[in-house]
Amino acid sequence: MNPVAIRLLNQQLVAHQFSGPAELVSYMGAMQAQEYRMMRWAVEMRTRKPSNKVFKKAYDSGQIIRLHLMRGTWQLVAAEDYWWMIDLCAPKAISVTKGWMSSNKISISDEELMRIRDILALTVADRGSVTKEDLVQALSTKNIQMDDHRLSYHIRMAEMSGILCSGDLLPLKATYALSTEKVGPRPEQIEREEALMRFTRRYFQSRQPATLEDFVWWSGLNVNDCRKGIELLGDTIHLEKYKGREFYLTDDCRTRGFRKGQFLLIPPYDEYLIGYKSRDIVLPPEHRHRAHNNSGIFQPVIAHDGIVCGNWSPFKDGCHVVFFADGCDAENVQNAWQIYMRYKLK
């Protein structure tokens, strides 16, 4: 087994299978969207013809939704998966968020939660797509003042309750819309086991080979749910051992299409790293601090044949790279940089 090549193929980082961003996001299940500007490249670099404008169209039309979901952090999901993923993931994510609130000595009563949620929902319903500043102004008209941290928790809880989701895509600022307007009304709820099976399959089909521990980390679900999800996949998934560890692969795993010599410019918080608890398959442990720190801050990285070997600067003019592995130089990254620049212009 060549785990690096298999991950590149199934993460759609090489030999792309999808043309549209919504189709790609649905295939991935959910994609980390912590960095508002770079989440677009994380999606588009996995499609056949990367285009910033194509992503914006899919986002503005509600085909792709951004919200706080798994682990209480930002993700992108496809509209078709929004409601069942809310039902599956939100209870645990809300519990995690309440734990964070407690550790930050922030207490929000149920009465306050519902009162503020109603104001937020009415404001968004009136305006269609709003920024956080718009919400602050709406609260101010009702003589309600709160710091940014507290308001962020209110917005996050409204997202995980299926009230608010992403609005239109602006260059730098996140916006919010009513979920029922952006996504559509809640459909008939599916059985939890069916949702868990779908969720598990999306993870392993797009991030294989991966371990049970990787899935537990990524999903934010408890280990029993994760084991159950794997069990529900039955004989469509199997185990293979690699260097003493057990990895799951689906029976339709992609193994062909990888070609050596390719450089990839990977954005911060990308699923190529954040999708796993153990990242040493593609990130040499001695270079881990160059890719992320212990506080969960991830940097833009360069991968050569799938192995993380350097850092790059997405927002500077020109190709600015720093390598921390031998055998690489800036000239070799020019093709990847040109692809990135064309994506920004299209």
C-alpha cells in the first residue's frame, strides 16, 4: 500500500474527478473552512478547472453552505447534506461549545439564547444576507449591547440549531442568511443510522487510508458512534496494516492516476492535514511545527509528491516559498503558482 498516493487520489488533489464545487464538497462530506478566503482554494484546487467565480456562484446560490458544525468549528457542506448533518453532528457540537463557554466564564441562559436568536433571525429575514456588524446594529436598536465574543457564541448556537447559515460570499467578511431561505425547508428526517452510515462513508471514501482514531478526531462524534458507522458499512470497507497501524479503505478505493513530480500549494486548515489525528504519513514529525502548532493554528504548506516540504504565502504578489526539506527549489513550484493565479482570475 502506498498511503500517500492513495490519499492524494481520494482527496481529489490529483487526477481530479469533479468539475463543480458543490459536487466536490458533497463527495468530501464536510471540509474545514476556518480561513474565509482560503476555503475557496481548498475546494477549487480539487476540481478540474479551478475558478474563484465558479465557487462564488455555488456559494451565493446556496449549493455550498458554511457553518459551525463538527467540533464546534467552521465547515463547508453541500446543501443536499445540510439538514441531516445538522441532526447528526449538532448535538455533540453544541455540547462542546457549551464547554468552551463555561471555560471562558460565559453563561448564557436559555431565555437569553432564545431572545437573541429571535432578533438575529428577524434581522436576517428582513435583509437577506447580513454581516456581524449588521447584527450588532440590530441588537443596539433594542438597547442590547454585548461583546464580540458573546455574540459569536450566539451566532454559533443559531448555526448549529439550523437557524442561520452562510449568506452571500464577500471578499473578506462572513455573512449570514436564514437556513430555510438559503438551503430550503427541512425535509423529512432520515434515520440516525442511515445518517451515520452516509457520514462514515463520506469520510473514508475521501480521506482513505485512515484509522478509527482519525475518524473520531475529524467527526467530533464519540468512539462508539464511529465504530458503529464503520460497522454499518459492512463489507464495503476493509482493514489494511501499514507500519504496525490499521487503516480502513473502501472497496472502491482509487489507487491509479498518481504521477510523481507534482507540487501542490495547500491552504491552511486543509483536509489534507486537518482530516487526520495522526499526520505523520504526509508530514514528517520533525517539520510538524512548520505546518501547525499545538493551539490548532494551521499554516499554508507545500507538498511535493504528497509529502509536506515547505510553506507558501497566498496573499503576497509573486511566488514566495520557504522549503524545510532538501531537494526542492522555488523554480519547481512555478507551475503550481500559475494554477493558483489562474484560479483567482477566473
